[in-house]
Amino acid sequence: MGFRRIGKTPHRLHIQGAATQWPVYDAPTRLSMNAAHNVIVTCNVVRKIKEFSSHSDLLRELTLPEDVINPWHTIQSRSGQFIVSHGLGVDPINRKCMTSADCRHIVHSLGGQLGSDIGQYSVPNYLAVDDSEFVYVADFVNRRVTLLSPTLSYIRQILSSDKLQSVPELLYLQRRAKTTSVRY
């Protein structure tokens, strides 16, 4: 069983090959899964996060703070807080922020003004988090992947544009034995 966004609608793919369409309704942009194996859906236009059970039951719907513009991807930490990447190249704010578990407050953030310097982003579109809660960010326009601390402080660049043959369009962590590798 797996989950995939087909077109503008998430689908649950069954082992037998059947697919079940989920009733998200608000144009989802990215999917992730939390520690409870619930599916987190980021809805860009309405600035919401929707959490679904693995059987497509809507568990809750959270509205993001007003200054979270064009949210792309959301992951949930083990403590329940949400880490959201948001902003398009034309938006005044392109950053990652950590919200409270109810999404009412921004707890930490990194980025802001559009740019390519350290700590600046241009369409930070995918996130991944490792077992120690370090955050990996795929920066689409700047063609790089950066590593952030659990409180979203900049640590270092993992991959730069000169190491990538194209833009990082997907990011996930693969765990082997006692190592973690970044895939893009």
C-alpha cells in the first residue's frame, strides 16, 4: 500500500493495484506522513494542512498563520509541531517555519527575503526530517539542498547547484544500517 498525488488529488494505492481517491477538495500541493502514519496534505491556495488517517478519514484541518504565503510542503515533528516550506519566487517571503501543533503560532523560522545567500531561499519546495529531527530543504530555483537544525538554524549546504544536473524536485531520506543518505 502506498500514497501518491495523481493530478490534484491524493490516491491510496492498494497492493492489488486498485486506487482510492481521497476527498481533499482544496488543491493539495505535497504529501507527507507523520510518526502515527497519518497522511499530512499541504493545501497551497487555502493555506491549510489536512491530516488524514491511512484510510482517508479526515482527522483534522488546520489553518496556517497569515504570513505563511503559498505553502508547498509540510512535515510534522515527533513533538507535534509542523515544519512548513512556503513561498514562490515572486512572493515577498520564501522560508521554512515551524508552527505550534495547532498551527496558530510560528515558533521558529529561517529565510524570508527571496535570495540565494546563506539562509535565503527561492521556492523551498520539499522537506525531509531525519531521526534526530534535522531538516533537509530542497531549494528549487537555487538548485541546492540545505541542512537545518531541529530549531531551523542553518547548518550547511548538502548539495550545491554545481553538483546537481537539474533542479531538486523531490527529497526523501533513505535509511541503511546506521547511515542516512539524501535522495533528490
